[in-house]
Amino acid sequence: MAAHAKAAQQLARQLFRMSVVDGTVSAERIAGVLAFLEKNRPPNPVVVLKAYRRLVAAEIARGVAAVEHAGAVDEAMLGAIAAAMSRRYGRPVAATATPNAALLAGLRVRVGDDVYESSIAGQLAALASAV
Amino acid sequence: MSTVLEQIELEIAKLSNKGIKKNTGIIRTIADGVAKIDGLSDVMYNEMVQFPGGAIGIALNLEEDEVGCVILGDIANLKEGDEVTTTGRLLSVPVGKGLLGRTVDALGNPVDGKGPVEVKEYYPVERIAPGVVVRKSVSQALFTGIMAIDSMIPIGRGQRELIIGDRGTGKTTITIDTIINQAKINKVGLASGDPKFRPVYSIYVAVGQKNSNIVRTLSALEAAGALEFTIVVAAPAADNPANLYIAPYAGAAMGEWFMENDMDALIVYDDLSKHAVAYRQISLILKRPSGREAYPGDVFYLHSRLLERAARLEGKGSLTALPVIETLAGDVSAYISTNVISITDGQIFLETDLFNQGIRPAVSVGLSVSRVGSAAQIKATKQVGGKLKGELAQFRELAAFAQFGSDLDARTKAQLERGNRIVELFKQPAFSPQPIELQVAVLFAMQKGFFEPIEIRKVVDAANSLKSFFTTRKEALLAEVRTKAALDKELEAKLQAACEEWKVSFAP
């Protein structure tokens, strides 16, 4: 069972590597991979596809700066955030904005598994854990 | 007025702009105190990670697309999908004298209900052991207060001496006796005002023990007045395996603080068999490859990196380690036992048969050894007990042969009689360590034949009578033995005279 899971993970990683072109996931390649899997079913197709999905999702998330904000955020600010993150990670990063009133004030930017917290809610949480 | 408000607003704005970078991950699976986490791409090996609800984890498995973490603390409220963040810190515990007299958990949090611990410093739980350049050879004695050990298997400051035996053979008792003895010596030494006196502080790490046993140990230490010089690190059987795994390293960090700050410390790991079992459990859940007896491949390193942290440092203090291993049916050749035997500087082997025969402490002279040898003994003990180990070994051999026949020559009979007397003399009740000067006096009396005319079954009474005679009537002589630490002709004459005086007063 463990050996099957390991083999599925390895296959998913191989497929993922094939889906990346110049450091970013290519929609065409993903379509090709899915078509290949449709024709040639691996032993654990669900496990392989789930692992493949996780890897692709993580890669896509690395190219997106998801900005949560309480209060107004204009296009110029989003552009500045995208530029700053692109510089920091050495790859093109696009910025998307989502309002989140729970932050009270400020921003939270998520790029991949990095989170840049500059919100009142974050500071209050830090204060609460320090007390 | 508006300027003041502007200043406050500016301060708020400054705070509001202060961004914090966190690296996060998501719990994918959680079972038996181990979580598999997606993300955490920046996490370091052994880094503390923050779980929701205040629980802390340690990143132990850094794999290609997941991180395996052991969780210290309550895992009841954690679930799949919870966010986890890195802290950028390695696991650290509070250290310092503020911990003396306290009982703490594996993370250094007090569990004795005596309020918060007053500490200023923190040491990382995992540290590289001191190298060869900074180490000094072991040459200063650490008295256990147990005559059989101090005279035949001496332990020095900075040594690692394993205590090994089956369950219920008195392993913990030996360690508690040693801690009590350090406290007794500390009290005498500190009261004397001797500027050269170096107290020994003790750390008792209880790994996987029953809470009732830990309470019993605490009561024994408190009753003997030893708790004020002792830190107890408790990771009872009910704790999760991560706490059991980390507790000995936390104790070692606390001991290292004393060593680094020019003090001497003693650490007891009670016991490392349960520690290895906890680590095996973690490793199996982390799906690390298992080897012999299902232990992971790095189980030797688990204990070697812990015990190597005990040392005597050049120009600083020392950390003496007494690890405990529980054997099954006296099998010292089991996996974990042989590992720890090869790491330590000797072992004290306790035999079930001896224990059942009433020979307590049940030290097996043949299988016990101290690789530091007489380097860690004071001259007085060497003078009176230097040949004891050989004599007892010969006695055991003769006793084994004597079982097959009754026709023994006079010399053999005398040797057997003497051996039996030595065995009786070494019997010692639990939690009553003897000061080294008293041990010297008793061994002196034995060497000079003062116990020869006494019936074997009355030797224990005679020894007790001699001890009480010396402690009540020859206190000055005992103090002289303690300070000189060697027997010159004058001191020998005084001891001889004192023994003669006792012989007259003692009616068997």
C-alpha cells in the first residue's frame, strides 16, 4: 500500500515537471498530461491526480500575490505589490485583491506559502499570543 | 493639542505599516501526535512551528513536498486544513538556578503548581556536544554515597555511567541516592565556607514513568532535603511521545547551563529504554525506514548525541550523566542496552537474583565496570578499598565452586567467609547514602579484620554500630579523613584506635 502511494507520488512529480515551461505551469502541457492520463490509466489514478493537482496548485500560488484587504486598495497599489513580489521572488507575480473585513485595517499578502501580514487583526493576534 | 494627536496617529501608522513575514503550511494529516503538513517551504530541521491553539511542533521530516512534525502539547483541537506557521526559532527551554526545586515538563513549563519559573536565559534543546579540545579528563570524584559503587565502581565528574538492570532491581533508587548524597555534600560544603568547594546540582529526567512513581521520587527528594538542589523534568507515560522524546534533551540543556557557567551538575535519564520506544513510535508514524526491533536506523545517534553532551570542560564545569536502561530477563545484549553500553564510560549492572537474596543494592561486581577507574577516586578510598573488586570477584568464583562440595581447605573457607562479610557490609538501605569518610572508616575496619570475629548474619548490625559510633563520637576524626582525603600513618593510627574503642563497646 505504502509502495503504491510512493509510486503515485513519484508519477505525479514527473507529470508536474513535464507541465512546467520556463518556471511556470503551462495550460497546454497540463491539457496534454490529462489527455495522456485519460488514455493510459495509472494504477491509482485518483491518488496520482490529487497529488498532481496539489503540485500544480502550489506552483500557481507561487505566481500570484493574493492580497486580502480591509479598506480600499487601488490598482496602483496592487501594481506596486506585484512589482515588489516579482523582484523578491525573481519571477513574474500577478496581484489579485479580495476584501476581508476581519483584518480590521491593513493588508495580508499571500504568495505561495509565504504570508506578509500588515493588518491590525494580525497585530492583535500576535499581542494576544504574547500576553 | 492637535500636534499630540498627530504624534499618536503617526505612531499608530508606524505600527500599522510594520509587516511580518510568515511561512505557512496546511495540516494534511494528523495522527498520534504527528502531523504531515503541506507547504512550510522555508522550515528548518528541528525548527519550532506554531499550531493553532498554542500547540508547538518540531519539524523532523523535511520531504520533497511535505513536512513531518511532532506536536508537543494538546492536539485535541487540531484538524486537517488548519494553518501552521514557522517561528524561525529552534526549540529552547528555560535554564538557570531559578529552576532548582521545581518540577517542569519537557518544554520547561512548571507543573508543580508553585507558580511561574524565574529564568532569564533559554538554551536550545538540541546542541552539538563539546569537542575534544575543550574537554578535560575525568579526575574528580562524584560520590554516590553507595559503598559498593564508590569503592569498586567509582564515578567521576563528567563521566557517563549507565545503570542497567531488570525492572524492580533498584535502578531508580541508586540514582535518587546519588542525588540525595550530592545535596548532603552540598550542604556540608556550603556551610564550611570553603571557597574551593564546588556544589553539584542535579537534574532528574523522568521519561515514560508512571505519575505515581514520579510523585514518590519527589517525596523522597523532598524528605531528604535534596529538592532545593534538584530540577525534575517530568515526561510521564501519559504524555505524548514527542514530549518523551524531547525531555532528555531539555534536561541536558538545563545541565549544560551549569556546566557552561563554571558549575558541576549531575543528570539522570530515567529511563532511556522508554525514550527509545517513544522515538520508535514517532519514527514509525513518520514512516521512516525501520531496522532491528523496528527501531529506526538513527537510534544509536539518538542516544550518542545526548550522552556526548555530558563532559568535563577545561576551565569550566562538568555534567555527569547517569542514564538508566531497563533490561528484560537480564539480557544486556539487547539492541538499546548494547548501544548505550558502548556509548557510556561504564555500567552498573543490577541483578534480580541478588536483589531477591536481599543483597541491596544488587550490584553485580562481575558485570559492572567504570572505565574511568581509580582516576575518579580519592586516595583514602583507594587505600582501603583498592583490592575489593578483585577479592569479591574471586569470592563469587569460589562460592560457585563451593556449591559442588563440602570439603574445602582452610584457606578457601577463610576466603569465602571474608567474601560473605564484604557482601554483608555492602548492604545498604534505600535513600540513606553514606558520606565518603564514613565509608573509608568502615572499609578500614574491614581491612584490619575488625569484622572477622563477628558472625556473618550480625555483620550488618556491627557495621551500623560502627557507623553510629563514628558519627556520634568521632566526628572530628571523620572531618579529618574528609579534608585530608588520604590516610597517612597518623590518621591510620587514629582510625585503628577508634576501631579498637568501638570493638570494646560493641557486644554482638
